[in-house]
Amino acid sequence: MQYAWLTDIHLNFIDGVARQKFYREIVNTKCDGVLISGDIAEAPSVVDILNEMAGCIDKPIYFVLGNHDYYRGQIQEVHDAMTELTKNNDKLFWLPASGMQKLDSNTFLIGQGGWADGRLGDYRNSRVVLNDSRMIADLFQEKILGKYQLLEKMQQLADADAVKLQNDLKEAVSQNPNKIIILTHVPPFREACLHEGAISGDDWLPFFSSKVIGDILTTVTQQNPKIEFLVLCGHTHSAANICYGNLAIEVGKAEYCRPEIQKKIVI
């Protein structure tokens, strides 16, 4: 079996004709399903676009959300919409709601979107301000209180998803598979956060990495050396591919208005 991996496709940036063309490209891969590691659209359009994609591709679509999927919305409202979408469309699987998926007898799929947690790099001295703190209602509310209130909210969101991922990993590992594929949005290690071929600077790293998820992945993979772990993520828009023993991390490249298929993941 093979799955088309997509990330940071931002389909709200292109019109219906261009989206249909992209869907045909996916169908032409003859994949058995689609994996998406976040940034599909924005809150007002993500449900309609996912339904549109599912109708055109007519294959299972397994996905997590990225930060852009919450733009112009509130986090809980988006989560509620994704849960309802997963219940009502048998082709769409938001992994935090649908839970672990068995792709074949030896391969399991899990996923949590994750959040940048400000723990790598130099948040204290960074002058970077991302649109997240303006376009996501929950983060904007903390930003107006101050820089460290925003950091506290970022870490609260990141830690909550990390705990959920840790529980997902525990369940998946208990099945003794050969391989576990993990969809997340934010890269979990400094070395996976690239910009123009180099590791992002300390001013940007706090907003483009999730150390808490990296720590969990390190612990679980070291405790289970016979299982192969593959992490698929995005967020940076710069390709990266790193490996630590039985743990491989791939970050997809992306460009606004030009969605693409990253690769086919063969099971």
C-alpha cells in the first residue's frame, strides 16, 4: 500500500480550479490514501475544503491540523468541527478524534498537530512576532497581556498535545508493530528546523519547534529499539530529513499557492 503525503498545502490561497487540478494530481498517484501533516486551510474554510478534497479523491484522508488551520477562529471551535467532520464523513480521519489507525498488520498511524513551545532558541530576546498571535483568537488574548503570557499559552497548548501523543504512542507500541508513522505539524528537533539550508536562528526556533514532543519521541523510541518510527511534519516550509537510530523525521517543503505532493509513503 502507498499513501500520498501532503503538508502546508494552504488550499484557501488558491481557487477552485487550481484545487481540482491538485486533487487530480493526487488521484493520478494511484495512492491508497492521503496523509496530511497540517496547514490545510484556515478556520472558516477548512471544513468545506476537506469535504471537497474527500469527494474528489474518494480515498481515506488521515490528517492533523497546523497553526494556520486555526486562523480566524478559536481552537476549541475548530476541534469541535473536526470531530463532527470525522463522524460525518467516512473518508476523513482527524487523528486526534479517530485515534490510532492500522494501515496494515505491522504498521500503525497516529497523530497530533502539536504547537511550537518556545523551549528551543532564545524566546526571551527574540523580536519575532508571528501572525499566530494575531490570527488565532486564543493566542491573541494572551499576547495583549504580554510576551510571557503568550509563551505560557504556547506551552500549555504544546504540552497538552504532547501528553495526547505520548498516550497514542503507548497504545501503538503495545500492539508490537514493526513500524509507527506519526503525523504532527511542528518539527520536534532543532536539526529539523531549517531555513535556506541551515538550522533556524535562535530568534526563530522558539516559534518553529516543539521540544516537548521531541523529548517524548526520544524516550519512546529509545525504549523500543525494534520498532521503526517515522515522523512526518511541516510548518517550516523547508525540507529536512534526519535520523536518530530507529527514529526518522521528515519535514516537507512548501510554497504558498503551489501545493504539492511531498512523496509517496510505501507501507
